[in-house]
Amino acid sequence: MKEKTIVSASTLFVSLLTYWYARSAGKDAVPYVMFGGFIGSIIGESIAESLNKQES
């Protein structure tokens, strides 16, 4: 799997999770989605890096 795909998928997934949380809690969704996207990209980068190390 390509690194870009992993990072994009994890960013989307975590952003949607934080959006769902913000909507269910009755809060403004924008800051949560931005924070979730940031955290998701970090998670995706670490997953992609660990997969690249295992392949080498």
C-alpha cells in the first residue's frame, strides 16, 4: 500500500471520528475536525513509516 494512501485514509477516518464526536456532544465541529486531521496525519505517517521499515 502506498504511503500517501495510508496517510489520507487515516486522516479521513480520524477527522470523521472527531466530527461525529463534536456533533454528538453539541459542540462546534470545525476545531475538532482540524485537530482530528492533524492527529490522523501523524498516525498515518507513523504507520506508513513502520510498514516501510518492515519491508526493508
